[in-house]
Amino acid sequence: METVNTTERLRDLRKLMRENKVDVYNLPFLIDSEFISGFSGSAGTAVITHEKAALATDGRYFNQASKQLDSNWNLLKQGLEDVPTWQEWTAEQSEGHKTVGVDPTVVTAPAEARKLAEKIKKKGGASLQGVKANLVDLVWGDKRPPRPNEKVSALDIKYAGLGFEQKIEHLRKELNEKKSAGLIISMLDEVAWLFNLRGNDIPYNPVFFSYAAITPTTATLYLDSKMTADATRSLGEKVQIRPYNAIFEDAGDLGGSLEMEAPIEGKPPTPKSKFWISTKASWALSLDLGGEEKVEEVRSPVGDEKAIKNATEMEGMRACHVRDGASLSEYFAWLEEELIVKKSKLDEVQGADKLEEIRSKKDHFVGLSFDTISSTGPNAAVIHYKPEKGNCSVIDPSALYLCDSGAQYLDGTTDTTRTIHFGEPTEMERKAYTLVLKGVIAIDRVIFPKGTSGFALDTLARQFLWREGLDYRHGTGHGVGSYLNVHEGPIGIGTRIQYSEVPLAVGNVLSDEPGYYEDGNWGIRIENMIMVQEAKTNHKFGDKPWLGFEHVTMVPMCRKLIDGKMLTPEERTWLNDYHQEVYDNTKGFFKDDERTSKWLERETRPIHVMEFALT
């Protein structure tokens, strides 16, 4: 991770800020934020004044940001006591009737623009102004990479489970029931899911730059990407195709087409219905539709439906995780032989490349679902570490090795983390690993009533660490798409307030990934994918369904790091049953692979308390 000198970039940006009469400029995280700050994490907000610059990010990236930001920047560690949020810091900088500027296409109307404007006013700032030209783009100039326009193809119904016509029909039924004029969709994964299309515009995410508008009688898809013949055939004449940027002009026409109520004396006429936009839609889209008078901001019904996988998608998740699990076992067996038997010197990137090579040979493989986190020793303490060729470490067989990786398959998306040790772990490493493992098991085994959110389950994973005064600075679980984004809302397990707003439902797919990290030394994380299923219980209090989880990840835990004395009989039974399931499901991949077969047999053999009582 190299530090980027941002002095000239900030100087040029401040010149443009003066020309546009802007005193404070806000930039939510995207490629422009990385350019202006040098920080490459996937979450953060940059705030620049004429004298200062600050980068706000969460606990996953404190370590990374401290290494990448140069002396021009202040790091706002979000979530820590006495550290202002980026909104509070922005408002503080606006004191004295200063103007805050932002590109309205990259901030959401309700979640950011309106709340930020209120904070600015309370602090004595002038206003929040939408600046149509993105000032960082102007600084970047011709060197800014163009927006990708890769090919868009159809996803066969044997993987999607439902045709796009059925999805739109269901959406229109909800719009009609709620008396909505229509829905404008701006989230890329929602557009891809709704129309059963996949693209390649965003690395690791099979989506494409697009918008969509659904009304009671029309369906319009806005994109510049080239549609393959199968994609065009799949939509037929039921969907109108328009250029990507035409959405803003059309939004004005849609807003202007709304039927108005009869005027009341002394009051302007109001529309009989409004257009829905997601709470994550841009401020610019809301303004072009006509603003608050003609827009209702809602949690996207498409996002909610997408998060509940159908039977075909759930079966695809099971199948792809078996293949993916076999790939990881093959990789770990290979890596152990290279490091321990052959005494090879392999760096973290070489490890990641080998894992991708193994995965690529499996059925339905499309690509990776994110940059592989192949991290040894101290690098494992960087929660979202990304090894780079020429700037990474040689894998140390005497240190912990954390591998967080995933892939995109036509039938599903995977995300698995395993922490392993090739030598002799310390007592603290074994203790921490076992505490994390107990958290994984606690989430996996929980039974809860319908209506429970992931917010309510988070402490189950942390309880064992908390008893020791330990914790981790990330969520316990995130939603996962079906051959879509590896991070998918609106559900998750964690302390984010939005996780309390949506109850878990049958068909949700989430990660189960507690961890523990000692900065500068080592890190531990274990991650399984789990699916919400209806649970069988002896009783039905309140006469309502009870739910639980089905794990689909098929990779052994690291026996060497498990302190069996710390496990209860129920936890040991769960672990032994899990390992038997992993063995039974993946052994068939290794009929001609003696190395991996032996590794798998060793790592999945039953754990008995007596073997630890003798040590």
C-alpha cells in the first residue's frame, strides 16, 4: 500500500472550488474519491475545504487509510468516541455562512442531501449546492478512465428461476396496490436482477451502468452497453431501450405527466400519485422528477425481492459452494506442500493467483467476486487488505495466513474466509481462533422467530470475544447476491441501524464472519455463507414460523488452531458434523488427487475432547 502525494490535485481542486463559489466540497466514495485522496478502500467520504481535507471511513479501513493518506489529509475514524461523522465535520467547516458543494448525481436525496443540508443550516452554513460538473473529474481531465460499456448478456432462466416478465408483473401489482405512478430503479444490481441480464462494467460485479423505469404500462431500460443477441431476444418488444443519460430528460417528462388533483383555493395543485425512487437514488434524479412534490422515497421493493432467493437460486448457491469449497481445499493442500515440504518462497499474490487458477477450472466459473485477500502475519490484521505484486509479503509458514476470497458462477456467488497456520500457533492465536469459531457456530445454530432482524443476532457472534474484553470492527454478516454483488442489501447481521429495519426471511443469503485482529501482528476471520430456512421446533409460540440457518460453505476449519477444551459438547458435535458434511460433499473432486484427499481426510477427522485433555 503506497502513499499518494495529493498536493497538486488538491491545489487544482481548490482553484475550481473558488471559481464555482464553493467553500467546502463533499465527495462520497467512488473512483473520484480514490483519485483525490489516494485511499483505495471501498467505503469512505472525502471532504475538502480551502485549508483542510478529511477522509472518513469505518473500522475495516483504519489501518489501510493510515498507510495510504498523505500529510494533506485528516483521517476521521467513524464509530469511535469523540470523532465527528463526516456530516458533522462538513457542517463545522461551513460555519460563517459558507457554501457546501456536491455533485448531485453521487449523493442520495434522503439519506445524504437533505440531512446534510439541515446540519449545515444548524451550524450557520449558507447552503448545500448541487454542482453539475464534478470538480474532481475536471481535475482528473483526460486521464480519468472512461465509463465502461462492456457487453450485456441474458441470464438463462435455469439459473434465474423466474422470467423477467413475472418479476415486473409482481412489481406492478405492488405499485398498483400502493397507488404509485411507477418506479425509477437506479441500483445496478437491481436492474440486472429484474431483467435477468448480466454485464461486466464493474470489476467483480456482473452488472452494467443502467437505469430502469417501470410504470403500469411501460418498461424502459437505459444503458449504453452493447446488448448481445441473446439479451436482445430475451427482452423482445416488451422493454424499450434508451441511452443511459436519457433517464434525466425522461424523468422530467415523467414528472410532468402526473395527473394533478383539482386545485384547492390558496394552495397549488398536487399530483394524484407519485413516482417511487429508492432511498439510495441520487439527488439529481429526485430533482429531475420534480422533487418532493412528485417523488416518494422508499426502500426499493426490487431490492427486497432480490434478497429473497427463489428455489432455483438457493439450489444454485448450494451447488456452487460445493465446487468452490473443493477449490479452496485443493489450494490449501497445495500451499501447505509448497511451503512445508518443498520450502518454496511464495508471496501473497502468487497464492491468490494459484487459487484463481484452481477455481477457473470449475463448472460455470465466470470470475472472482472481489479481490482475493491473501494475507500473511501482520497483513492479516488489515481487514480489507489487498496484496499487490511487488508490494506484498512472502507467505510465512510460521505465521497465521488469512485468505478471504470468492467467485462468480452462473449459478451463484461465493465468499469464504479461512485462517490457517502451517507451523505452531501461539496459545493466544489458538484461543482467539476458537473464540471466533464459537461465534460462527452460535450464529449457525440459532433459532429465532419470524420478524427478527440481523441487528438482533449480532451479539451472538461477539459474546465469546466480549467475555475476554475483545471485539472486531466490522459487521458479522452481509447479504450476498445470486451471481450478482457479493455485498447485497438490505439485510445483514451487525450494529448498523439499517439492519434493524428489515427482518430476515426465508431465502435470504448472508455471510457469518466474526473475527479478531491484533494490529501489526496478525488477524483471524472465519466466514461461512448461510441461508435462512424455516426451522422445526417442538412448539409454535404465537402460532408463527420460526427460522434458522442452513450453511452452504464447504471448507474445513483449521484443526491446528482449535482449542477443543474451549468447545462445549454441542459445539464439538456441530464441528464434527460440519466436517463430515464437507468431506462427503467434496471428496469426489479428489479421486485422482492424493495430496488434497489426504489433506481433506486429516482436516475433517472428528475432534474428541480427550485428544486435548492429554496436551
